[in-house]
Amino acid sequence: MSVTINSQLSDALDALARTDEKVHAYRHLLISGAQAGAADTHVAPQEPQIEGWPFAVKEVFDVAGVVTSGGSKAYEHRVPTKDAAVVERLRAAGGILVGTQIAHELTCGLDQPPTRNPWDLSCYPGGSSAGAGVSVAVGSARFALGTDAAGSVRIPAAMTGTTGLKPTWGLISSHGVMRQASAPSIDHVGIIARSAAEITRILPILAGPDPWDKATLQSRAAYGDRPRPADKIAVLGTATLEAVAKTCALDPEIKAAFSEACDVFRQTGTEVIEIECPTLPLAVEAIVTFFAAELACANANVLAVRGNDFSPAVAEMIDSGLEIPEDQMLGAIKIRSQLRQELTHALKEADAQALLTPTTPHPAMPLADFDPKQELASLVPFTCVFNLTGNPAISLPCGQTQKGMPIGLQIVGHHYKETSLLKLADEFQKLTHWHELRPPV
């Protein structure tokens, strides 16, 4: 069955033609203006919730017949025979897959792919799901899927002025996500779109049990909460923020935009209260340990035979992951356990519906000064925490720097309370205009 070029797909293809030579969001194009009429939709939509919506996926999601290499030369001949579960579900709901998108090699964030930020082509677009954020920002996809093991959906969303959700761990099936490019205990399939309202329409298609992913089997009863009025929202207290600032200072423009975002909630009658999370500053240390160890397990055999096909930094991470001492691993497990307990207890004691933080401590930096190996830890102190705890978290545009670069606000919810989280995010976006702005490219 051929794809009809509806107005949405036509607009996306026009945007792709205008922008992708500049921003380089896509790895493999599956539909272009010339071939759309002959493209196969695979499955006739039975519940067309997103009929005709053009979407894209990070090049770690299996797409039948298309090279899925995770951005690594070591896997350049890896061609799946079956779509990932999420791709199947989106196609069955009427979505049209435009293509797969460039990612950092094996999602490590240690290389510098050609993807560029459409707000300023000389600046970092976020990682590792940069293609997702960039394509939504420029309009070459209505929404896109990425993976998030430390912030890799939320950080690109923050830096491209889009909206990015990392749902509760296990809510969306990861069956068909390239194992060599993931760390299963901390990785989440996430969604980037223009607004929380659009994500609200997409998430129910993806959420729910999948017999091929046992982590999803507990979600049937847990997901689908009834939103209650957000009369209390928490922010991190002074002691926690000062501890984070010792390793990564909060940029003044980020701080000001975050304060103004809190005021938006106060103006609706919501009380904003402080909570402390003493273990939060240790999250980066723990996330690096989990990621390196789990990535190493999946790539050790290939490293032994095709080591030269990995970039030096990625090969070093895999190699170091194989040598992690037992006490370091146990320490990371302890940090994760403490974080879960602290956050759950603090939010419960405060009776807070959500926690607000900046998404990143600083805005997108110039690529000329960007050393991925050195800068990576400075991007994730507010995002990686919730990969360890599994809480859902969403990044929303909440301002711009004087140079016109987007600033992200992160809202963190309770486990499986995505309905409440998305409603809260939507209410913020109804009162602000930041998500409506478009980049110059």
C-alpha cells in the first residue's frame, strides 16, 4: 500500500529538503518527495490516532531492511529483519516513518557527530538523541523517538527548544532497541515533540505490556493515573544545589529562567516548596559506572575482533567497563538505592505532585570549545538522577539566553504518573510561548 503525501508529510519533506544539509539530523531517509508514492506502510492502521504523522527514530531502533549500526562502524553491516516494537506500534497507528537519525556512537556521547543545532549551527545540539530534537525543531519530523540513559532525550530537547519525555522505566518496550547501544537498567525509550499535548497523544500508543520485554509487564495496572490539581510542587533545596554546584555551576541565565518558570506555577496558585536530596550529587558517578559496565557486556566480543572500528574514546569506555572493580559496582548500586528512597520519601513527605529542576546547568555550548569527554558530566547532573530512580521526567522550553539559545525546564513525576506529569507540562505551555518559537534554520 502506498503512502499518500498528506499536508503533514509534505511539510516535513519540505523542511527536510531545506534544512538537513545544514543540520544533518538523518542517517537513512526512508521517504523522500520522490519516493513517497511508492513507499510501503507495512501495516494498515486499525486505530489511526496519529494518521499521517511523519516521525523518525534514532539509529538504534531496528527498522526492517535498514542498516542499524548505532552510529558505529563496527556494526555497519547490521541489518534487522524486523521492526522494533515501538516502530510497529507507531506504524499500526498511522504514523509514517521518514527515516532513522544520527546518534553519538553507541549513544556514549563521546564523539562529535555532524548534527548541528538549528538555533546556532556553531553550537552543540545535545546528545545522544540529537537528531530527534533537531528534526522536530526544524519540522522535518512531527515527532521522533530517542533513547535516554542519562538525559539523551531531555538534553537535546532542552538545547533545541523542543519537548522531550523520558517515561517511567519499563513503561515503553525496548524490544528491538540495539542492545550494543544501550544500558538496559538505566535506558528508557523517549519521545520528542513540539509540545506536551502532542506527546499525550503519542504515549498511549507506545505504552503498555510487551511479552518480549518483561520490564513492561507490570505497567498495565500502574499506568493511567487520574490527574489531580497540582497544589504543591517541589524544587531542590539550597544544600543540594550547592553540592551540585561544586562540580558544575549553574549558569546565571539558566538560573533566572528557572526562577521565572517557578513563578509561572506560583501564579496559578501552586505552592513551590524545597526538598533536599543529599545523594543527588553522586548520581553522575553512579550512572557512568552502570553505563560503562552494561555497554561493555554487550560489546566485549566485537571489541576483541573489530576494536579498530570503534572510535578510541568508545573503545576505551568498553574496555574500562570490563575492568570495573566490584566495590565500584556495589557503590553505584548503593547510590541508586539511596536516591530512590530519598526522592520517594521527600516527595511523599512534602505531598508534592512533581519536582522542578533545570534540565541542564548551562545552555548549548560552542562546538569549537566542546570536548565531549570533558563536558559530558557537566550536562547530566539534573537528568541522570531519574535514570537511576526510574521516575518519569519531561523537558520543556522555558526561556532563551541573550544569544537566543533555548533553555529547558525539567519536571519530574511519580512512577507511572505520566498522565499527571503531561497535564502539568501542558498547563505550563498554555501559559507560556517558548515551545511555539522556531529556530532560524
